[in-house]
Amino acid sequence: MKQLNIKENGFSLIEVVISLFILSISVIVIYNLIISTSISSFELSQKYLAKEVANNRIALMNTIEKPTKPMNRSGKMTMGGQSWIWEEKINKATSDEFYDFQISIRLENKKNFTYTTKGFLKSE
């Protein structure tokens, strides 16, 4: 009986298939990580801009646009090259010395608010 003398050079088919499977899973995971990081970075920058719009409104309420009575007001502001809609709700607080306020900020073309803050203002 003759025995074939076969030299084993290279990888077997199953080894190649398994290595390609592992490589493809790794590429998919890295791609998803990059996508989620870029989305998170974008959302974080949006929240930062919305917070700055709210801080501008608070500064105006403390200086130029001091509320004299409970009221609701809204408006539009441009920040970071985008149009932001702000809505303020100013109410009497439990003490007559203060008003409590809520400022909500959203992008002009969005329905959901990106940022909301609450606080108190000293009444005149």
C-alpha cells in the first residue's frame, strides 16, 4: 500500500473561514463604536449650545428683561449657526420675594426640547 506524502503548507479552509468571521465581527464592532461616538459627540455639542442659550436668557432676565409679574414668553435666538427656540415660564414662588422660572430650549425644526433648566429670580 502506497502512502501519499502530502506537505501541509498554509492554512486549512476552516481556519481561513473562522479567521475571516472573527475579522468581520471586529470590523463591525469598531464601526459601531465610531458611529456611536460621533453621534454622542454631536448630541453633546447640541446640549452645550442649548445650555448657552439658556444661560443667555438667564443673564437677560437678571439684567435687562427682569420679570415684574408671572408670565410666559418665547422667542428665537441664533447660536452656533443654528436657530434655537426658547420658552420661559415665570411663576410666583412660594415666597413673595422670588419668582421661579423654567426655560426650555429646542432647535427650530425639532419638537423635543434639547435642554431645560429651572431656577429662581429675586422679584423687585
